[in-house]
Amino acid sequence: MTQVTRLRQPIVVVLGHVDHGKTTLLDKIRGTAVVKKEPGEMTQEVGASFVPSSVIEKVALPLKSIIPVKLEIPGLLFIDTPGHELFSNLRRRGGSVADIAILVVDITEGFQRQTIESLEILKDKKVPFLVAANKIDRIPGWKPMENETFTKSFKSQSASVQRALDNYVYKLVMQLAEQGFNAERFDRVRDFTKYVTIVPVSGKTGEGLPELLALMAGLTQQYLKSRLRVAEGPARGVILEVKEEQGLGHTIDVIIYDGILKRNDTIALGGLNGVIITKIRNILLPAPLQDMRVSKSGYKSIEEISAAAGVKISAPGLEEALAGSPLYVVEKEEKLPEIRKAIEDELSKVRFARNST
Ligand code: GDP
């Protein structure tokens, strides 16, 4: 008998050296999601963008024979802000809120200081990652094929351009080996648990994006199943940002990585002067532009949302909330001492981390 397990969307972060193309790649992925989504499907969340499975399946269709993906996850949730500054706020007990990372490397420049720093952080937090070997369109002689699969575009390049790309990929393989990782171009990887996958892409032309999305979805649902199993219990999250919003007062932008968050839930989170306990007034998502019922703030209020998601929460007493703090829904009063302690433990680590840098 096969057991049906529902999986949540993996949380994806993008890391890498400055100017290697993190923002451009994220913009391209977001743009693809908006263009290819089904009517009514939401892609924009707070601090994160959702790429539904329907989009991944459409984009990956030409790869059917190479990367057959039958998606069980509902999609991929990309954290909007790239780089390791934000990544350090995405902590949860025993690791990171991120389920998988894309390490972006300019293929013509190879590893740079922040590439190595990013890799160290991923190692430390045990976050699996793929390498996006970006800017393939800058290889001299490359003939771009807008939004095409890497597989097809590569085949149509001249032999010398193909060789040049392979040399660059080989350099990345060597640089990853220096950092203790076996790596290969995605189509040469036999065992994805032992090798880091390198996907040549261009954030500018969109080439290779189908492979990148298909591999991320395929690998996460295959290898991170137990981590992605949907939990029906009270929500847990992490605070990305604390912001004052006109008409809403102080709000927190939160990534929910587990459970279900409901309006009127009591939540506990870290504050400047200790743990804050408050009751959610509103759970907010960005409103679609055409939605006329939207309040002036540009957000619409929802009743509940399940992980993984990026939402804004308005509640009394959030003035002193701390970015990087965990957030727990307090379902039962008896659980409060335990939750309080968990938050205090986590915050002492955040402070220590801040002081030590
Ligand atoms: P970030 O600092 O890593 O977020 O890098 P950006 O996304 O801001 O990109 C830095 C520069 O590289 C910008 O001028 C981009 O237009 C350019 N760039 C990014 N990706 C590509 C690419 O795939 N091909 C080319 N030719 N340029 C790119």
C-alpha cells in the first residue's frame, strides 16, 4: 500500500558573490512565474515569491526525457532578498529555515571571496545546494536562445564555444573540490546525494532556467521528503524584518516554515527586552493589483495560511520585535514556559553571533 504524504513547498535561498547575478536570476524566476502561472494562482508573498508546480511543469516540459519530474511539492518558495546577510536571520533550531540554496557563480569569474563565505555558511548550517554557473551568455561566441533549456541551447553552440563552457565548468569543479565537494555538470551526475550539481544558466537570457527549476523541485522532493512533510500543528516561523507601515503600526514580516498560522492566534517572539506575547490582529499578503477591495496599505487580510509562506503580521506590541527571532504560535497556555525558553536560547545565540562579527 502506498502512503500518500502531502509535502510543503521547499524554502529556497540564493547566495553568492556580489555582482555574480543573484538579483537578476531571482527576477527572471519571478518573471517566469508571473507569466506562466494559471489565472488566480498567487505568486507574490511577503519577503518571498512562490513558483507554483504548474509553472515548473510547463517550463520543464521540453526536458521530459532527461529530467522527468512528477511534482509532489506544491511549488518552490524563493526568499526575495539574496545574499548571506539575510541568510543569517533565517535560523531555526538545529539549522536553517532554508531547505535548499542556489549558489550563484559568474562562470567567467569563478569562485570569489563571498562565494567561499557563502559555501562556509551552507556547510555550517548543512543546507544542500546547487551551483548556478551564471552568465553563460558572456562566453565569447555564445549564441543566446532566449528562455531555452541549457540542453538545447548548448547543442546549438559551436564546438569551440562548447569546449569553452566545459573548461569553465571544469574550473568550478576544481574550486568546489578545494572546498571539499565532489561536483559535476547536472547531466553527468550519477548520484545526486554524493555530487553537487552544477547548472549552467543565464539570468539575463533565461537559458538553463528550466533545468535549474526542474532539478531543484525534483531533488528536494526526492531527498528532503521527511523535512517537507506537511505539519498540521501550530505555526513556527522566523522574523525577517520589523517595519512600521502606514495605517498598520508596527508589523513583522515572517517566514512560516512549519504548521498553520491563523488570525487571532497568540504568538510568542523575541523582543529587545525579552519575549513578547501578543495576539495576531491581521495576517497580510500583498494584494493583486486589480483587487479593488484592497485597503490603502496594499495588503489584503487572510484568515489562515500554512507553511511554507511569507506573510506580514500586524499585532499590538510589536515595536520591540527583533529580526532574526523565532516566532511560535502558543496553542496552549501550558506550553508557554517551554516556548519562552526556546526563544530565549535562540536569541542568546543571535546576540552572540552579532557580537562576534
Ligand atoms: P548580484 O549582486 O549578485 O545580485 O548581481 P546582479 O544581479 O545585480 O548582477 C550584476 C550585473 O551582472 C548586472 O549588471 C547584471 O545585469 C549582470 N548580469 C547578471 N546576470 C547576468 C547574465 O546571466 N548575463 C549577463 N550578460 N549579465 C548578467
